[in-house]
Amino acid sequence: MSLRALLFHLLLVENPVIVIFKEMSRLLEQINKDTIPQHLAIIMDGNGRWAKAKGMFRSMGHENGTKAVREITEACVEINVPYLTLYAFSTENWNRPKIEVELLMRLLVSSLKKEIKLLDKHNIKLNAIGNLDALPSKAQKELRDVIEKTKNNTKMTLTLALSYGSREEITKTIQEISLKVKKGLISPENIDEKLINNHLYTQDLPDVDLLIRTSGEQRISNFLLWQLAYAELYFTDVLWPDYTKNHLFEAILNYQNRERRFGKTSEQL
């Protein structure tokens, strides 16, 4: 092989960027656009371990995790996922060291300010669920501002689960329904799944079709317990800051190769 041919080969075949792009194109070609999950939920796990493995402070893991959020959000727009929900901060996360919690709240505010252009560019509506009153006032204000500015966007709804815990959500729902029963506004015999859905934080969202959790952990961690009733679960060892479009497309293909029966037999489908 001549030097010129070798350089051409290295540029087009061995260049890591070219290889990644080719793999992305290959995966995209295999995805069936007719069976894209309507609601994708992700537990973004592994920021701290990513930083520790690189000898960095945990804060660097969280900061690099925001880059993955941007890439995956854009990927979901690209393949027409209508609803994306990200587990950003749980009710249990308040128990972390105070300095880390403060950092996460500052990162939330700065990220919202930075990403408003991205949301508008891709016609994304921002939504948030959880005990939002527990957030610092500055974070609440920035969140409300971005939600208001993007409320008319229609391409995709991006929901951030903040200070969110599913058991707390279900408990709150039971309390609200019980109070209405006590006041005579609802009869106990009229309580059904639809009524319960209408009292959840996610009342405007469909049930989850696919849940992805990164970092190798294989548990749900108090996330959307009611909404995940018939979701497909996908676990990957990849740490969240390293999670890319290609990883997402692989998860989508895995999902599309499963048979979702919803209690029926294969012959009934």
C-alpha cells in the first residue's frame, strides 16, 4: 500500500470519529421509526464513579454528565421520541453531603440557563415533576422561567424528575384522593386507574415504554413505580458521562426486538 493510500485509509477507516459516525449511521438504519418508544425514561447513574475512576472530584462527574444529557436529548429528537424523562435528583439525594447537594443545585440553575437555546432550537418543551417546593428558590425560579418560555414547543417533552420519589408521589396521590372522598367529591367505588393517573405528577404523560439505567446497577430506585408497570427495562454498564447516541440507539434496537405482550399470549398479538 502506498503512503498516500495508507493515509487515506487511516483518515477514512481508522479515524475514531469516522468509525463512531459510521456505527451511528448503521444503527440508525436498523431502527424502526414506527416502533419508537413513546415515553423513554432514564436513570442517569454513574457520575461519581466516573469521576473517581479518573482521579477527579465528584463534581466533575456531574458536570460531564450534563454533556450526556445534551447528546441524548438531541438523539431522542432525531429519532422522534415524544417524551423523555430524566431522573435528575431523587428525594433520597438530599441525604448526600451538603456540599455535593449545593453543587448539584447550582449546576441545575446554570444548565437551565445554558440549554434554553437548545430547547428552543429543537422545539422541546421542558417539564418537571417531584416535590419542587423543596428546591432552592433560585432553582425554582429558573425552572419556572424555562418551563414558561418553552411551553408552546411541540416536538418533544423533556421532563426532569427533581426532588422526586415515587413512594412520596403515590402517598401524596392517596392523600389527595382520600380528602376528596372525605368531602364527598369522589365515591370510593369510582376510584380507578384513570383517576389515580390524574392525581400523579405525571398526569400529562403516557406510561413509560422503556427504562434505561446506566452504570451497571439493576434496580429502579423509587423511580416512576406506577408508570413503569409494563415498561421494558434495559441496564448497561456504561457510566452516564460516557453514554452516547450510539449507546442509546443500541438500547432502542434491543427494545424493538422484544415482544411486548401486556399479559396476552404471543398468539393473541
